[in-house]
Amino acid sequence: MLDLQGFGQLLLSGTWVTIKLALTSLVIGLILGLLGATAKMSRFKVLNAIATAYTTIIRGIPELLLVMFIYFGGSMLMGFILSQFGNTGYVDVSPFWAGVTALSVAFGAYATEIFRMAFQEIPKGQVEAAQAIGMKKFQILWRVTLPQVWRIALPGLGNLFLVLLKDTALVSVVGLEDIMRHAKTAATSTQSPFTFYMAAALLYLSLTVIITGVIMWLEWVNNPAERYAKRLQKIGMAK
């Protein structure tokens, strides 16, 4: 069991916070990415311009600044809104949700381009064929387009999620009690920075290995041709 001079349990609790932060940001970021890609491919110029501005601005701002803008700017904005109703106290934004917002927005900006390219990879003839047999737009999207988009975009989204996992460490600067925050606390208390930062590195590495394995499994599940080839290979070896 991880002990580390009594701080092991603290690091494990920080690991759970990191996992929740990463998964929550992933779900919201995927939704933003799909919406952004849809807007970029829209025939409406206003939606296209909004999506283009979103991806251009967000991809040009470092994630650390984005976290700080949302955390401190969110407090100021909420304080201003509540002051209009007579509340003069300071409003504190949750570090967790500030981190989720920042990481989701950043992930969504990059995912927008991945989804857009995935949509463009799908042959138009498949959509036309689905229309010819009487399928409605939602049916085409759900049964024809999205399954293929998911398969094409999965490698890129997997890499983005690994980057997102490492970027969760940035949220510790606004007080989120994640792996890095607890590692810094333990290092300061024990005067053993190498030990605890190395422990934090190993925890991040362990999460990365697990996520990489899940991504590889998802790619295998979503690639029937590869599964069929391996099955034929096993049959040939058995003979």
C-alpha cells in the first residue's frame, strides 16, 4: 500500500479528483467538439464564423491562462451579477468546475477539428444511399454517420484525452486538491520534493497506461476488419 510518510492516502484521494476532473471534462468537451464541427460545416455563415472564432481563440490561449481567466473572471462576473440584486459579498467559484470549464472548452476546440475531418472522410454516396431507402436525417446521423465518425476520430480523440489528463495538473494553481496539489503539500511538509513529485509522476504514468489500454481496446472493437484478419490468422496457425 502507498504510504509515503503518511501522505499516501492523500495522494490517492487526489488521484480520484484528477480522474473525475478528466472524465467530466472529456464528456463536455466531446459535446462541444461535435457542436463545433457541426457549426463549421453548417451552410449558415454566422454559425461557421462563431465556430471558427471559437477554435482560433481557444487554441491560441495556453490552458493555464484559460484556467485562471475562468476561475478569477468567473468570480468577478458572478459577483457583478449578484451585486445587481444587493449581494455585496465575494463570490468564490469552485476550482473543480472552473477546471472542468477550462479543460472542456480547450478539449472541445481541438476536438472540433478532429470531428470535422472525420465527417469529411465519410463518402457522400453513403448518405445519398440512406436517403434513397427512406431514412430520415436523424436516422442517417445515428446509424450511418456517427458510428463511422467515431471510428475515424477515435485515435485523435484518444491522444487529446491523454493531453487533457496531463493538463489537469494545471488546475492545482487555483486550489483544486488533485494529485499535484497534494504532492506539493507533502513535499513542503516533509522537505522531500523528489519523493513526492516522483510519486505524482508515477500516478500520472499509471493512469496514462490504463487509458492507453482502453483506447487500444476501443480501436480494436471499432475495427471489424482487423478483428477478422486476426481471427483468420489464428485459424491458419491452428491448421
